[in-house]
Amino acid sequence: MKRSVFALLLFFLTLNSAVLSGTADSLFYEYNRFSSQVAYGNYDSAYYTGEKLMTYPGVTAYSKWFYPKFAEVIINIVGDTSKGISPAQISDRFLTFRNHDPQNTLSYLVQEAFILDKYYDMPFEKIYPLYKSALELKGGVDDVILQRISEKASRADLKDSNTILNILDIYTYLLEKYPNTGKWGEMISDLAGSEAGLIKLRQKLLALKPESLSNIWALSSLYIEKENYKEAQPLLRRLTFEVPGEIKYWKAYTFCSEKLKDDENSLIGYLSLIKLDSTVKEYYFNVGVLFEKKDNYQAAVKYFKKASEVGNGWGRALFYEGLVYENSARSCGKLEFDDKCVYQLAYERYLNALGYDPSMTELQKQIEEIEKYLPEQADFASKGYKSGDKVKPGGNCYNWIEIELTVQ
């Protein structure tokens, strides 16, 4: 009896081994056939072979080779309506691919979204989660995906507030990157409905995605348009910290600071602009004005001089340099020898300014006004100076002056 049971058990084990061996041999054969069909571009046959292989439990052993190839096959035959492949089948297949070959999840997400989008024109709510997952997995931007999402969203009736804000962020990024493509701005307008609505959306997006620099720039620009400089300034300040080399951020920040009469931050802005673009004479000029307001005459003169140099002889900058000397002399107010010498420095700058820019007719009156304060030969002689000597104004009132006056 025991011998009979043992013989029967041995029979079943042998039979099962043969079946398993046959299955393994069949899987190996079918997979090789499938690979050959794909290699030769015979996608129709490869599709049917691939569908057959999907029923083999052991096909997972070929995951990293089989699933990417089958995805390639589906992309190449999906346009053939005779195959009768439904969107549900596409989603089912790519879900299987992702489950069994997770290292290629990003590719499968993009491929599924592309197929459902292009060939089946599935609605936004079906496509967006796939594209969104792909972007999150990629960990960065992809302009092709973003443009596809935006095109799809523009035709959808969006209801979910988070989705609306994410779409706004995408539109904003694309508008900033492709400013000559008007449709992104139009899509933003359609999404918001009004300027007030757009400001509210951007404020919500700032709370949801504070890292979105495109949105911060767009929101600060809206504030500037509405002359709400107080709200715009801190946003722009953050942009200058995040991207210190972006000149448009510094220009807007400096503009807001000036509108707010914030001299300290205006000065920071112009000095930063000079570092980014040293060829703009107005930057130096405005720095000179700001330093003079701080009674830093030495720095003011330095930047007015530089403004004139950059402007290849800029009359206005020379005029303002002269004003620094004149105002300094007036504030000291004694009209002694050193004061007269400082008036002379102002007088010479005014003459130079008028020489570079004869249209500054108002300068003539300024020149005539201070001529009566200029030193005469007797003044120089009383101090022991003769023609050709150099005179440097002294005293505590003028210790900031670095240049010398030449006695005529």
C-alpha cells in the first residue's frame, strides 16, 4: 500500500515538473518571438504576442525588457482603430507596467497621458493627474508637458480651487518664459475673469506655492499696476534675494522703493543695478542724488563724476556735481577764502556742463549768481599762491573734498 502511494506521488511530481518546464519553454519562446517582432518593427504581430505574454505569470521575470517594449508597441499601433483598444485597456496596461517595472514609472505615466490625450482626447480631469504625477516624479519642469496641460485646461471647466491655482502657476511660468506667445496671457485672463479676481488667485497661489517665483513676479507686477507699492516691495525684495542676477527684479524693486520714498532701499537698488549693468549713466546719477540727500558729499561727487564719464560728458551730471560744491559752500556760510575756492569748483563744473549741453539755459543764471562769490587774484596772493599753483580747500567743512583748484 505504501509503495502504491509513493508511486502515485512521484507520478504527479513528474507531471507537474513537465508542465512547468513546458510553460517556461513556451514563455521563453514567445518572449524571443515578441522581441524579434519589435526589433523588425512588426508592431501588429508584436501586439498580439505581447497580449498573449501578459497572461503568463512568469513574464514578470522579463519585466525590465518586456514592459518598455510593449509600451513602445502600443504607442505604434494605438492609432489603428481596427484593433479596438479602449481607453480603459490602455490605462489597465500601463498600470500593470508601472506596478511590475517601477523604475520606468515616469516614462509610463507620460506615455499613457500622451496616448489618452492625443488619440482618445480624454477630458482634462482624466489626463491632468497623469501629467501632474509625471512632473512630481521628475522633480522639475518640462515645457512640453506644461504646454500640453495648459492647452487641455484652457478647454476645461475647472472647479477645484487647487487645480485652478496649479494651472495658473503653469500659465504664469509659460508666459514668463515665452513672453511673445500671447495665448498664455489670454488663458490667464480667462481663468481669472477680472483683474481683481486675478490678484485674489495669485494671493492664494502665493500661500499654496510660496516657492513659485513666476507667481511672485506676476503678483508684484499687478500691485505695481495698481500703484500698491507697499505690497509689491517685499515681494520684489524676496525675488532679488532668490535671483540676485535678474536685473528686472532690481529695476522693479528700486522703482517701488523710490515711489515709497524709501531712500535706503532705493540706494541698495541702484548700487545693485550698477553691478549688473555698469553702462547706464542714470544709475550713477541717482546714486549721487541719494548720497547728497544723506549729506555724504564725497560719495555724491564721486557718482556724479562717474555718471558724466559713462555719459561721455553728461551736462546734467556735471551740473549736479557743481551743485554739491555750491550747496556745501552756502551751508558753511562765511565766504572766507576756502568758501570762495569751493564756489570756484562749482563755477567750473557749471561752465563744463554748459559746454557739453548748451540747451541747459537755466545754468547761465546759476553761473551769474555765484560769480560774485569767486576768489580774486588778491585773495590768492594774500595766501601766497601764484598762477599755476594748486589749492585744496581746507577746514572741517571741506575735508571731504579731494580735488584741487588751479590758480589762473
